[in-house]
Amino acid sequence: MPDVSLDKAGIISTVLEGILYGFSVFMYGVTLWVLFYRRSTKEVNRSMVVVACMLFIFSTMHIGVDIHRIIKGLVYNRNFAPGGPAAWFSNPSDFTFVFKSAIYSFQTVTGDGVVIYRCYMVWQNFYIIIFPLIMLCSVVTAAVGSVWACSQANPSQGGIFFKLTGQWITAFYASTLSTNLICTILLAFRIWQINSRVHRKTPGNTSLMPVLMIVIDAGVLYSVTLLSALLCFVNHTNGQYVVLDMVMPIISIVFYMVIIRVGIAKVTPSSRGGESSGMGHAAAISHSQAQSRGEYAMRPLEVHITQLTESQKDRHLHDPDGSITKPEYDSV
């Protein structure tokens, strides 16, 4: 099957990115509504607001550059010799391509940083995120190297698929994919572990499985997109331009999705029973007295997906077998 030409790839990628961008803008608005009006604490989580705004700004800048490239390549440079628009789009050293690559790098580093931050807040252990932080450093290094390599690339030498450029871009894709997978596994394992401990103490009262599914859904969506881009790139197909432009709004969508799915499903405690339920945003458990020797009574438990932390003082309340008997969580 013949590869798609670069000018066609540019049109297709911009259209698909525009569709996903429109969806992400809607989700951005809903995310701000959730953070400001459906929060579980008195204070607004400013860090998450800042991240949401940064992702929105990066996505907006990226699609703006892509639209400018389409106009510049198909209108202003349609008589570009030799080769026409396809030849112009094949030049990765053009300022517009280098600039959009830099924006994509910022977006990726921000998204990976948020995943690592959430991983730390769940585990409350710095040692857990040492390796993800090392991986994040490799992401930053590969991002800088790939942007630099693009600025030095020559279309006559293969463009973006030139050996030097290809090595940096492959390293960038591989490092950010690995970082996302590692953090998703750590998050999923920790939530599953806490859910198992809670169920051993209060079987049937609550479940963190919805939280687990939200984390897995977000990780899988992002990982599949990155893997598609990586496979397209290593096979030297122009389809990677299409997937690459789709990754930008998907990074934002994944971040917004985690917050929105919890905020929309949130149900506050009712006056009738004092219980709360929802798709992983809030769950309440009460246990009035110890069930057996060595166990402690449990007080209400709240779980919020955007940050899941075990309070430090509760770490000392363990059974002889190491089970947590009094977990408590805060919201991000």
C-alpha cells in the first residue's frame, strides 16, 4: 500500500487534530467547573488548575501552528520547486515544524510530570518515583535532542527519518511511553493494594475498582496512541505525522478525563444515612468497633481520584499482618 503524501498527511492530521481539539476544549471547560465548583475541599486545587490551563494553551498553540503550516504550504508555497507542497512539508528544519515540535515536547513533559506527581501522592514515598523521575529526565533530554535534530535536518538526507533525527525522536517516543506505562502500573497496583486491604476489613462496603479503571483507561488511551506513533515512525511511514498531531489534544483529554469522570459521578453524603457513593470520587465506610483482637475501629474513608494519599499518621495503624486499618485520602 503506497504511503500517503506529506501534503495529504498535513491536511488529514490538521482536520483530526481540530476535531480532538474541539473535544478537549469542551473537556477543559468541564474540568474547570469540576475543580472550582465540585471540589471536595474548601480550597481550590490551584496546581491542577494551572496544569489544565497549561495543557489548553499548549494545545491551542499547536493547532494554531498547524493551521498556519497548512496555509503556508498549500497556498504560499504551492509552487515550491521542485516537488510542490509535498517537498515543503518534508522539511523538518522549517521554523514552524521546529516550533510545533517544541510545543509538543512541553506538552509531553507536562503530562508525564502530572502522572509522576499522582504516583507520588498515591504512594507517599519518594523512593517509588526515583526511577520515573530518571525516566522523565530522559524524556526531557530526548525532547531537547529531537527538537535540535529537526532544526539541523536536511530534506535531501531523508528529512525527519534521517539517522540522527530518527534516533532522537525514537528515543523520545520510547522514553515517554515507558514513563507512562511504569507510572500507570504503579498507580494501578497501589490502588488495587489499598482496595484489597480495605475489603479485608470492611467487605462489601466500598470499592476502589472504579478508581482503578479510570487510571487504567487513561493510561491505555495515551499508551496506545504513543505506541501507534512509534510504530509509524520506525516503519518510516508518513502516517506518523497524522498520529503525532493527534497526540497533542489526547494528552489534554487524558488529563481532563481523570478529573471529569470523578467530578461528574460525585455524590455528596446524604442526610439519611450519611453514606456517599459515586464512580470512584467518594466512598464512605464506617466501622464502630474492632472486629477482632489487634484491630482498630475505622472512621469514614474518602477517596478522590485526582489525588489519592494515605495519611502519614495512619501508617502506624497496622495489624500484625501489615494490613492498613485506618486509611485516609485527600483530593488533588
